[in-house]
Amino acid sequence: MSTDIAQATRLISEQSAAIEAVRQEVNKVMVGQERLLDRMLIALITGGHILLEGVPGLAKTTAVKTLAAVLGLKFQRISFTPDLLPADVIGTMVFNPKEGTFSPRQGPVFTNLLLADEINRAPAKVQAALLEAMQEHQVTIGERSHALPAPFMVMATQNPIEQEGTYPLPEAQIDRFMLKCRIDYPSKDDERRIMNRFTRQTEIKLQTVMSAEQLRTLQAMLDQVYCDEKVGDYILDIVFATRKPGDYGLDIAHHIQYGASPRASLYLNLAARANALLHGRAYATPQDIKEVAPDVLRHRIILTYEAEAEELRSDDIIAKILSELPVP
């Protein structure tokens, strides 16, 4: 196994320069969002999707659009509104009166990077149509199924639920997102850099520094990133501690209504190995698990009313589990 890891490490290190070039190019536009960039790359490498929560004006659209430009990928944006229809997302059949036939018109979901803006303002049917496309990587228009382009990643944004005019996504639908990331206001220094950079007329020119083919190579390399059995057991311990915390000596059962689903174990494994790949390693460590665990788990733990009354968040529960579970 050590020989395989050494060989995989050499292959991965050859891609490190390309990954670093992506970071540097994206940071020409994005300021102080290194964690979000890493999560977007993890989602692309693993074929997952991101649910991003934050107030308006935090450059969520700019982040996805910039990454698409740097990777040479196609970008589309859908602004979700209460009057949106499923056909506005996936497409519909259009009648040709001259030929008397119907032909498919593809919707904006046929792209590489899709920004689903304010998804929690849309009706349930529209949300379901998008989430089905995310799960199956294909949509049905008329009587035919159409495969979506590869790679394909959705970054859906939602405003905090307590804001007016928003509706929470059902937990079963949220579970299909690999990661849920929260972004907050930038620091004072970062906002100064933003102000100085974007209040001038100078145009920021972005270069394509990684091709779709290179990205597919990274996706293929993920299978070569080793996850030791003890690290796998650590993943299972974390997930099962959200379901039966008493078995692990954790006094948090009264705060958890429902624990994480089996998708959590799968996505923790994938995200941890992708995180290792981004850092030039061919093996996942417990530290990789700890880094990605909050983003993988925060939307998969349903809290009790007692926890909400105590103003606890799922992040608090995750932090307690990670701090008290023994690390291999």
C-alpha cells in the first residue's frame, strides 16, 4: 500500500501547481473567501453540490462566475422566485408550426456550474426538479432523458430563514447537498481590500488556468487517495454519535431529534479525501475529517425544541462531538 501511496503522491503533486494557479487566479477577484473556494473545488472533484447560506451582497454569484471563468467552464444563473416553473429550470418541449413537431428546448440547468440563487424562495415543485437533476445528472423533457454536461455542480444559495419571504427546504431535499457552507461579513481588513479593488475602473482580467480535462483528471485521482480503515472507523463514529450519542459517552441526546443520514458517511469520506488531494496528499487523515465535518454535517442534524430554546446550533453539537470523540 505504501508503494501505491507514493506513486499516487507523485501524480497528485504534479497537479498541485495547477490547483495553486486556480487559487491565485480566483483570488484576483475574491477576497477572504479561501475556505469557500476550497469547498467549491471539493464539490467539483467529488461530483457534489453546495448549499450556501448568507445574507445578500457577499459575492456568492461572483464566486461561482469567477471559478467558471478560471476553469473554462460554462456558467448559468437562475434567480428563484415564487412564480418560477420547473420548465424554467430544466426546459420544455417547443412546438414548430411549420413542421408540426415538438422539439426540446434545454433550460439553464444544462451547464457546468449552476448558481441557484435564493432557492428557498421557489415553490416545492421547482426545488424538486432541480434536486432531481442534481441527483440523477439528467433531466426528462417530454419523453426523452437528456444527460447534463460533465462536470456539473450546483451552488444553491439561501438567505437566512428568519428573513421575510423565505421558506425552509425540506430536510430530505437538503440532505442531497454534499456541503452546506455559511459565509459571514468580511473582516475590516478584507472589506478595505474589497473597497480599494472594486471602486476603480480597472478591469480585472481572468485567465483560464485549468481545463475541463485537467479537472476530470483530478476527479479520477480521487480514487487513488487512500483512506485507512481506522480513519474510516473515525468517520462512522462521528456519524453514529449524532444518532446514538449515549453510546459514545456524550450527553447531547436531548438536543438531537434526528441524527445524520448514511449520506453523511459517504460524503465525509469523499470530502476528506478531496481535501487531502487539494493539499497534495494521497491519503486522508483525521484532520481532513475535522476540517470538512461541519460543512458535511450541519444540515443533516435536526435539533430538538429544547436545543433551539437554548439557542444551540448544529455547529455547536458537531464541535462537541469532534472535541470529545477519541481521534485515531
